[in-house]
Amino acid sequence: MPGLGASFGRGGATNFLEDLANSDCIVIEGSNMAECHPVGFQWVGEAKARGAKIIHIDPRFTRTSAIADLHVPLRVGTDIAFLGGLINHVLSNELYFKEYVVAYTNAAALVGEEFVDSEDLDGLFSGFDAENRVYDVDSWQYEFEEPPHSGADDPAGAAEQDRLEDDPEVTHSDRAQASGSGGPPIPAKPKRDETLQHPRTVFQVLKRHFARYTPEMVSEVCGIEPAVFHQVAEWVTSNSNRDRTTAWVYSVGWTQHSVGAQYIRTCSILQTLLGNIGRPGGGIMALRGHASIQGSTDVPTLFNLLPGYLPMPHAHQHDTLEDYVADAAGKGGFWGNKPAYITSLLKAWWGDAATPENDFAFDYLPRIDGDHSSYRTIADMIKGKVQGYFLVGENPGVGHPNSRMNRFGLANLDWLVVRDLQMIESATFWKEGPEHETGELSPDTIGTEVFFMPAATHVEKEGTFTQTQRLLQWRHKAVEPPNDARSDLWFYFHLGRILRERLAGSTDPRDRPLLDLTWDYLPEGEHDEPSADLVLREINGYGPDGQLLNSYLEMKDDGSTTGGCWIYSGVYADGVNQSARRKPAKEQGVVASEWGWAWPLNRRMLYNRASADPDGKPWSERKKYVWWDESAGEWTGVDVPDFEKKKRPDYVPPDGAKAQDALAGTDPFVMQGDGKAWLFAPAGVVDGPLPTHYEPAESVVENAFYKQQANPTLEMIEGPWNRANPTRSDVYPFAVTTYRLTEHHTAGGMSRTLPYLSELQPEFFVEVSPELARLRGLTNGEFATLVSARTAVEAKVLVTERVRPIKLRDGTVVHQIGMPYHWSYTGISTGDAANDLLGIVMDPNTHIQESKVSTCDIVAGRRPRGPELLEFVESYRRRAGVESGKVGVDGRDPVAAQAGEGSTA
């Protein structure tokens, strides 16, 4: 989550769910928390019962809205304009928490003279490379107080890594994700003007940048009446001061946009200005969609990260381990210990085979050379570049946007391994599905050999999951999995075992990384199930004496320690599985610190040193959380301090100090090189140091702020199977968004197969307003067809006032349509897949798709069937001036298909 990582230093929720009960105001935006995160929502209810104001900002009126004191509908895709308006309101009326901002943020830092803001370039920042659609971020840098990289262990190497960072191939490989737990490296600390008056201070740059985000512009762009905007501003600012705090809550309603990271950055700026970060009842709660989505980025299933948000080495940048660590080694902040984190990881994986002589087996790691994210890989499948694929707990044939394109991709593989609980659509695409009806796919031409490997459910295996508040919780196996179903740990352990046995005796150097792996997890029982406990111990790490580490602070860069994920080090502190603790709430403190274990080091609230003033005293007695105890000479409080326990508030780093020693006693954001929260991000996000309103890639209106219509760096995938709807097209005149239902689970594989859930939500539907129903002749309960440049889908119509037209200040009326995305052609409850309608366009920071806003047309009646559907969709493309989207069998374009080659589009 680079939005949080670049702002504060870690890409995780800054607070914990129970802490929402301490909020004086809660704003839920980009989330239907009551329906999608109902267990955590109890704490919002608790806050409301204590008198907190609850605000829900969402295009739809939902069960969350029904609980809120105020529901604010806005046009989909305009959250930056709204949040920017709040920032402008705070700055213009001097409502920011000045002491907090001056002491704990980079507001006083000076930006270099080369920087040119998007306000002066009509929506672009300085450094834009139009040919490659990337930014060279050199002009975004600070004016430094010392020569850049002069404090690094290897100044020349660090400077070279800095230069290579601007290579387009490196930029496109999603380097921003590496800020997930360790702020982006900076060459040196900046010059500062503590008065905030210098015109190039971040504070003054910020004021100029957001000056045009007035209530009137918010009304014009978002469709929010000025009076409603002022009501939100009043509640938020009056509950953000020394004695009161406001919390913000978001979910995929923010992340699934082409500017998703910048949505989160905008909120981070606002919450920082108001002094709400690191304080009880404040923060930014990043709700994750599943039990271990946080865990799957911490110990990643991503192509560009190693465990603990260490970046995957890049082929254009990292020839040696020294190259790899040069950007951080010797720098300020705990990211300055990167050499220890990576060396301990390499030792955990390759043990005795990782030695100083071979760079601790650094060359065993693969190198990436660009974007290898999910959607790019799907496109490469169609083009014949990918032969085999493992599909684990994912159903792209339904759950990904442009599901049709995803099914084409799977149809062009040689082999596919699917591990799931059910025979999902991504395992049966070769013999059934909408493309078989149209003639675009055929079992006779699909060569993909599918291996379906039944998976164990969460109650049929043991191990940890890491949930939305960075909390590791151990689960014990309740029952044995049935028949051939096995855990993921069993599958990968035995796959590795078999491969190692087959390669035994090989002298080929390329086989050494597999053969040298440490691979002893003591399988036991009837099915030789590996020990999840031993895996967690390896993740925690061991010291030179073979004892389990208590903290990542004990890690060394000399090969004497191991650790499979440095941010998880301490989960086995004192030799105890801390994640398995379940002490009842009435037997422990207010933060429930003995229920599971949160990274890092069981800190439940990140950056909590900021809950005290620069002298170490609580900002107020009411919001007391962590403070300096002079008599004990240490930080104390109700939580584990997110700070060096013995570092005094008046500590000043000596010249030449490195890593954490370079942070002052007044630097709460310990993963940042300067110890400050970043209002302006000189690094860490690839599409701008400040958030800027851009329209979605497919929008029904023109950008009212800038000439630049959409994010100039957004990522697109070209091909006949991914045609885009033109912006402001009369052919696709309506905005459409997707969402979840409580009764179904994501792509539906775990819910459409269950009779009780299928009965509760039996069929695919779309929500439309009474006004749109009259405009298009739609009848409640009858079918309607929605069409885009990708395909057309049909759904039952739900006419409701929960989705209302948005009237902009110039009189334009934007009609919005809502679609739940859980359905497809298999199961008890079936229907068309909402995601078939959407195209694939992505946030350049994360490669996350823009599935929360697109455009379409809607007409009464059922969609055509068979080849008639293709002609129906093609007729829309012709009217809109879109290139043909017809493809040959298996998704390859007709000319290339005849030649037996992959798509050339």
C-alpha cells in the first residue's frame, strides 16, 4: 500500500479496529463497512453510542449509510476532489494542528527549485516522460542540508541506484510497493524552515496546490452541495485537536481506481494536518477484504516483493547484494538496517549455502525486468508468452475485470494448476462459459491441461493469518480435510520435495537455488503434513546461538542470524508462539495486547510516539496513550511504544549517525529517513508527489480542474480483447460501479454453491435510480442489458433511490449504476458476471485495476445470445469509434489465428 507507505513509512492500517470506539468522529469512505466488514463494524457502533459523529461518503445508500449521522453521495471517482476540498478548508482557515504539523511532518522541509507543480502544468508535474508515460522524480526532491548520499555507506553506489530508479523498466515494475514497511529512501535530510513561511516549504507548496479545491469546485466535480460539504468539514475539524480525534476508514472502494494510491495519500495528508495519526481514536483504518490479505502482502504473493516489503531485485539495477542495499545502507530510519533484513532472509532460505563468499546466495534470487503483474501476465498468455500457471485461491474467470480476457488467457496455456475448494469457472472455462456460446472458445481448440488440486479450508489446517490490523492469529486445525483435499503448506512442501528428489545429483548451476533450500519442516501424521509451527519459527528467525529472535533489532548483516520476514520477527519472542495467545479481554489492558500478535513487535497503534508532544507529554489527558516517563527513563503507556524505548525526547542525533540513531527524539515516523510524516512525497509514488484530481480512465465528464483528463501514468493493456470506452461518449453515457454483498463472497465460489446463501441472494441484479429507469424504460424485476466495448451482460433490474443521479454545479446530471460482482455461470445461483463488462486499466503504483468506476449503456430486455452477442457489442464499438474487438478462436486476433500465432495487437 504505497499510499500509506510513502506517507508514514509502513503500508498497513495505522490503528486497530477496537480503537475506533475511542473516535469522536468516524468517516467511512470507499467502504460499505457494515455489510462487508460487519465484525469490525461493531466498534463504529460503539463509538456512535459514546457520542461520535459517523459520516458515510459513498455513491450508494447502504446499511452503513443507515447507521451514519450523515450520508454524502458523490460521483464515483471524485474522492480526491472532495478530500482536497477538505485540505483546502483546513489550510485556508488555519484549522490544522500546528504544533503537531511543525514537529512531526515534513511541512517545514524545503522542496528543490526544479520542482514544478501540476497547478502550473495543467495537471502534470515536472519530469514527465510522455513517450514512456512515467515521471523522472529527480525534480521532486528536497533541497538537502548536506550533499545527497554523503551519509550513505557507499555514496557512489547509492547515487547510481538513485539514477537507475528512473529507468522506465524499473518504474513499471511497481517499485512503490516496496514502501510497505520502510519509507522510500531519500538521499539526505532536507533543509527546514520551522516558521513554514519560505515559499518552497512543503507547507506553502501544499497550500498553493490545493487552493483551487474550493467548496464550489467540490460541488461542480463531486456533486456535493456546499452546505453538505461544510457540515462534513465542521464535524471533522471540530473533532480533530488536542483533546479530540477523527478516524478515517476505507477499503477497496478506494484502492480499485487508476489513482487509488493517491486517494489514500490525500486522506493521509488530511489526517496528518489534523494531528490524527498515532493517536487513540484517530488514524486510517485500511480494511482488507479477506482474513489474510494483509498477510499476503507481508509475506507476499506479489511478483515484485520479497517478505517484509523488501523489493525484488531488478535486472537493470541489482547485480550484487551491495547494489541492492546501497539505497538504504547507512541512511536514517530503521530502513537503514535493510542489509540485516535481506541477509537474514537469505540465510533463512539457503542456510549454510549462503555465505559471505557467494554474497549470501543473493544470485539465487530471480530478477524482474518490468511489469509481471497479474493482468500483464494474462495478456502475455494470449500472446503465447506464458506456458504454465498456478492459480491458488483466485478465480480470474469471474473475479477479475474483463473476465472474458482472463478466460482467453487461460485458454492459451499448456498447463494450469488450480487449487481451490470448488470446481471454479477458472478450472472449467475450457468446456463451458459464455465464449463457448459465441464460438470464441471451443474444447476442440483449447490445449490447456487443467490439474485441479482440492484445497483444505481454513478450519482444516493450522497456521497463521494476518488480518486487517496487522494482527497475526494462530488457527488450530479443527477437522481433517476430506478425501484428497490438502493444505497449501502440504502442497508446496511436497512439490518442492519431489522436484528436489528429481534434481538430486544435478551439476547444473541453475538447479542450485532449489537444491540448496532449507527444506526440513518435519512432516508427520498420515498425510505427512509439514509443521506450520516450524515455518513460523523460521519466519521469526534465529540468532547465532540457535535461539529464536525476540526482535528484528537483533538481526545482523554478517550472516549470523536468520529471519524469513523481518517485520514478523518477535512473533516467537521468548520462545512462545505469540500469535496463539487468546487471553480474554477482561483479563488484560484496553488494547488487548495479549490477543494474537501485531507486527511490528506487537505495536497495536503505529507511530504512537506522536500521541505525545515533542517533550514527551500527552497532548491531553483524555487522549493519553504513550508518553515519556522521566523517572524510569523510558517510554511507557497502554501500548508498546512504536519508538526506541530508551530514546529521550530531547535526543539529538550526532553527526554521522546512521539508521535509527539518526532519528531525533521528536521523530515518530521511524521508518522514514527523516522521521517525519510526508505531506509531500519526494519518492514512493510514481504518479505525483501530491494527489491531483484526475477523471477515471472511462469518465462521463471532462476534468474540471486540469487539461490533463486522466492519470497520465495509468497503466493500460492494449489488445482487441480489452477495448476501452471513449471518455465522454454518448454511446456509453452512464457511470457504473461494482460492490460486494454480505451474503456472497467475492467471485462466488464459496457462496453460490451453498443453498442457504444462494436463497438469500438468488440472482445477479443491477441497481438503478427511478430517474434512470424512466429514461431507459427499465422495469423493476425485469431484465436489462448493460453493454461496454468489452461485452454485454444481462441482469434483473432493482429500481431504488439508494442510487441517485448526481447533479453537478453546471447542471450536468450523471446517472450511476451499481452491480454486485459475485455471479457467473456455475453454482446453484447463476447469472452473468459483472466483471465481464469492465476493462482493465490500472493504478501505476500497484497494478490494481480500476473496477470501481467505468462507463456503459443500459437498455431494457435480455442480451442477445451466441454470435448475435458479438455483433451487438461490435455495433456499439462502431458507433463509438472504437477499434474492432472481434477475435479469433481462443481469443487470438483473426489474422494471427489463421497463421497459428498469438495475438499481434
